[in-house]
Amino acid sequence: MRESKYFALLAAFALMLSVGAFAKDSNSGNFDLQQPAKIGSAVLQPGHYTAEWSGSNDAVKINILQHGKTVATAEGAVKQLPAKSPYTAVSMKDQPDNTKKVDEIDFNNRSEALVIHGGM
């Protein structure tokens, strides 16, 4: 009887650790745009957004949400950074039509970044 109590306690502890690990490795992150920019084929206005991604690291599907609704989709990749980013940063490239395109999103205190390839 005493052994089963310890086993149950150990099992509960292991479950809590595994749930915490899944929550920590979430495939999402928040970022802000300070100026209009393209992600995929959508032009996003300045504001607060959430990026969610799924797939393998070199081929992910990225959904950009604002207020819980998908506002843009793109394909991309997860890039491993040499160290955790000290802040969230959005890198952009100038386009021939004088617009900006989001190229990479680094997330605060995370060692992975999203590289945006194009629209879907």
C-alpha cells in the first residue's frame, strides 16, 4: 500500500513535468509591427500580432493572428539562434514596389526565430 502511494505521487510529478515541457515549447510568439509590412500576400498594418507555426523546422506553415483571427499565412522555417534573443525583433526587407516584407521574427528570451519565405 505504501509503495503504491509513492508510485502515484511519482507518476503525478512526472505528468506535471511533461505538461510544463509542452507548454514551454509552444510554437507561437507575439510581436508588434511599427509600420505596414507584407507577410505572405497580406499587407499588415501596425499593431500587435501572434505568430503560430506547425511542421518540421525547415518547412513550417505560419499563421499570423490578430485578435484571435488569422490575418495572414506564409511558409517559412525555424532558425536556431546562437543565443536567446534579448528582445522581440522583426526584420524587414524592402520590396521593388516600395513596400516592406517581414523577413524574420526573433522572439524575446527564445533561441529560435521564424524566417518567412512567402505567401500561401
